Amino acid sequence: MLDHVGIQCADVSAAARFYDAVLATLGAKRIMDFEQFIGYGIDKPDFWLGPVIPEVEGNRELHLAFIANDRASVRAFFDAAVGTGAEVLHEPREWPEYHPGYYGAFVRDPDGNNVEAVCHRPE
């Protein structure tokens, strides 16, 4: 279980526009703006954006999977991401190789991270 996740962004404003759009489809929103950091969540900030730390060379791809309450939310997440210009990695579909009922969509955020919305329930 995770308490919160933070990622480094080359352009925090561009990343915030992306996450404002896609996380709203999953019932989450921007909860905190703290100096150069932005926290998202439903009840508390669980997911944070921040600037690249200069001492860390390059950006390492991160995989983030956000819980969707239903398959319609996965599709809405995907549509919102594509609407921001996100690269499509995998359109919404079932992934039986993961487990029966796993329904997910994968896109790349503005910093090259692999971002997924997943629902573990049947339609």
C-alpha cells in the first residue's frame, strides 16, 4: 500500500494541466499547491508533482496506476489524456494476462511516464 507518490516533472505546469484533466475523471482533484509542488487526491493529497531535482540526471520512467471505480471511468481517463495530447500506449481493454476482470488503459504523461487507469471489476 502506498501513502503517497511523487514524481519529478520537467514542466510542472504542463504536468498539472494533464493531471487536472485525467484525475478529474477518477474523482480526484488538486488539493494542495505547496511552493513548487502540487498534491492530488480524493480526501488527502496522495499523488504529488514537483520539479526535476537538478542532481538527478535525466528522467526515469515511472509507472503509475490509478484506481478507477468502473470501466466507464477508465475510458473517460483515456479520453481526457488523449485530449491533452498524451501518447497512447494501450487503449482501454481487458488484460486477462494480469487477471480476469482487469480493465486498463495506458498513456504517456508529458514527462514520459507510463500512466494507467485500472478497474478490477467486470462491466
